[in-house]
Amino acid sequence: MTDGELVRRAQQGERRAFDQLIQQHQPIALSLAIRIVGDRERALELTQEAVLHAYLSLDGLRKPDSFRAWLCGIVVNLCKNYLRRPRVETLSLDLLSGGRSLDSLPFPDSAPQPHEAVEARETHRLILAAIAQLSPPNRDAVLLYYFEQLRVREIAALLQISVPAVKGRLHKSRRKLRAHLQSAFVELQPTPTAAKRPRRKQMIPVTILDIVVPEPEKDHRILVLADESRRRLLAIWIGPYEADDIALSLRGTKLHRPMTFSFMASLLDKAGVRIESVLVSALEKETFYATVYAQRGDDSFTIDARPSDAIALALRTQSTIFAAAEVMDAVGVDIPADMEIAAQAMGLDDVLRIDPEEQERRLKKREEWKSKSPQKRREENRSKLLAYLTEAGSLSQSAAQGDAQGDE
């Protein structure tokens, strides 16, 4: 008896027909859940929950012959809900590897504007309409891969075809979708050749407009650069230490001892190296790259760098800062016609400011510390250091001391 016949009988209230459907398709549903969540016991619970969902929603199944794909779709959704957890924002290796583009990290209060919501819905409609024109086998592969986020092997197991067959369907589908959507999306249209591309200035002078602190408790800052027309902005996520140094430079704050980039500038000066300029030169996989142009005597050379480091060094050496035209064209933010740049570096107070309560606590603790005798300070600090290292596992009781205590 086919799945369609069993589904129709089950919809009419025949419980044994539904039991037979589950006996046939539960093993593949369970196998799919195990691959997604990686835990057999949890996968078994999710599969049982999917069976209950299927039983309660069976009357809504419009294509009785697609019961297996429908049941597996329920399993996938339940597994995704189980795996979904709130993300903890930390100072990531991606951020350390270089300046990140504005679109690579979430910005607080980023609710879409009405026009953006309309564009998103229209984009979704166009894509679904294009997918609907694919053949049923290719359409199933595309939906499972791009919408359900299944791996190629999982799709092969679900559709009972080989892995190469799945890859072939996806390849053909991508080619047909590109041809269908090319007229609707500018980014899919062919790029003009170098001969047809209009000539333009490759390096755009930029200045530091501001440093934004979206969330004070987070270790992320946004360095905002403005082009020479002061009508376009370039936003780069950077780390807190580089942001602090840039803010100090812009404020002209003098410290008692040189910080990292001041030391680097002095070292280069003593070595006879002059920094001519720095360039935000490329954007690859949402990571910005910078190039430092330097000269020593008659020799000119370039050094690869993170944009935050390069710009901090440029401020210390009073060098010119540029952005590549293609970078600015790709991710530059246009200032609306009814707005203009009113002031510069207004957000630096947020970068350098310490919370008033925290500042008061530090001052109080410092006063208490000053009131103690030098010997008391020394003993307290050494005791705290040893306790910390012991707790961290860096120090432990020696075997000889342990044996001595055991003999007492």
C-alpha cells in the first residue's frame, strides 16, 4: 500500500494506517535527527515529538504522497529549535584578525525600516517564484539545502539518491536561478570589463569622523571614516584597545609613558623609516585589509596591516589616510541629502569615559590602599598573587610539604 493510500486512510480515522506510516518512515526521521543534534537520546525525543505533531496536523497534509518529506521537515524544524540558543558576543578571533565591515556584526536596535521590510518581502517573493519554476527534483534539493540548511549527505539520505546526484541538482538549479533572477538583481549582472569600466581615482583621502560605542559593556567599537567630500562614510568594527589609542591621539592627550603605537612611531623614527600613508585597501569575506606605505632612504616598501593598527600608527606619525575606491563603493554609507556632518569625534567621550560609579569605587579603593603601610601593601599583594595562582592551578603544594604534614 502506498503512502498516499495510508495517509488518506489515516485522515479518515484509521489508526493502524498511521502506525504503518510511522513504522516505515520513523527510522529515517530518527537518523536525520541524530545527524543534526548529535545525541541519540535527544534525537529520539525530538522524533517522538515530530510524530505527535504529524498526527495532530495530518488533516492539513495536502499531498499525501509526500508524507516522508513532510515528516522529515517537521523533524528538521524541531531540531533547529532545540539547537537555537542566544549567542554570547565576545572579542572574537575574526575581530582580532582585522577590521570588520559594518555588516559583519549586529548593530543594536537594528529593527528594519519600513522600506527595508518591503524590499525584503519582495526579494523573498521573487526568489520563491523562481524556485517554483524548477523541476520538482531540483526544487526539493534547493529547498532542503538553502532553506532547511541540510547537508548534502543528509539530503541524499532523505531523497534516497547519491551525493553526486544532489550536487548535480544544486548546480543546475543555481545556474537556472541566476539566469531567471539576473534582471531583478544588480549584483547578479555581469561586471563591465576593465576597458568599459570608467576610470576613477583609486585612492580616496579619508579622515576620522568618530568612534561609536554601540554597547558600552561589549568589546566592540566602530571607527567611522569620512571621505573628502564629507558625503560618504566608511564604518569598520575594531577592538577596544586600538579605539582607545585612536581616541587619545585625536584628543591630543599626553601620557606619562608611551603606549604601543607611540613606541612604534618612535622606533620607526630612530630606524630612519618614514610612514608616507596608509590605505584601507581591500575587503574580503567581511574583513578589511590595510596597507602601510613606508620609505627608508631611497627604498620604498609596503606592509600588510589591520586597518585599526595602520590608522592608529598614521595618527602617531601624522601620515595621510586613504581608502580604496572599490572599498568605498562596495560598503560606503551615503549621507542623506537632508543631513550633513555637524561635528567631529563627538563619540570619543564614550570611548575614554569610565562609568561614574566605577570611577568612584576605584578612587575609594586607591585611597584605602594609600593609607596602608608599604610593608602591609607588599604582604597583601604577595598573598593575593599566590592565592590567585593556586586557584588557577599554576601553583600547587609540593610533595615534600604534603608528606611532612602527613607525618604530623
